[in-house]
Amino acid sequence: MSYGLRKSDLKKIILESVNKNPDLKYYINDDYIYELVDGIVDGVSIAIEENTKEVIRQIEHDLRRRH
């Protein structure tokens, strides 16, 4: 069973937030900056996804110990 959002959903939310200011991409016209932002978005998405999995694992472990 899976809980929470998938990495792709998290990434979409983060990218939508970044894209709310389109002037940033206009004034910072550098492919390396785009790659940096993509890397940050991927990293944050993975971190959130992994954290959610760990929280679920810990909760399940605690529930098993109580029963």
C-alpha cells in the first residue's frame, strides 16, 4: 500500500510554484541555471517521497509493537 504523493506529483507541484514567476526564466536565460533548478526540484521531490516512506515505516513499526 502506498500513501502520499508520488515523486512525479511532488515535482509537478514544485515546478508549478517555480513557474509562477515567468520573468525569472526570461531574465536568467542560462541553461546551467535551468539544470540547477531541475536538480533541486528532483532532489526535493525525492527527499519528500523518501521522508514519507520513512514516516510510514516508523508508524507501522510502532503499531506492530503495540499489538
